[in-house]
Amino acid sequence: MEPVLRNALASGEIYKQYCPMAFEGKGDYWYSNSKDIFNPYYGNKMLKCGRVEETIK
């Protein structure tokens, strides 16, 4: 997905975000158009858990 995003953005930014606790502590990434963390893996339990790893422009 990341190579597609890098070549497709005409404007704006996409944020590559990371949750270290996803998948039994193995961690995983997701992409968002917001810098704010809204963790898709744990929903309301840990909605703000995670960090921005990279900004794709």
C-alpha cells in the first residue's frame, strides 16, 4: 500500500501510524489522513495508543 500512496498523492499528507501492541505484541501499521491517533486495532479500549512513524507527502 505504501508505494501506491507515495506515487498517488496530488496534495496533502498521509500519516503512517504504528501500534506496538497489535497482533499479540508484534505490532502493526495503519495509514491515516489525520495526525491524531485513532487506533483501529483496539477501538475504545486503547483509542490513543500508537504513534506517527512517518509522514507521506
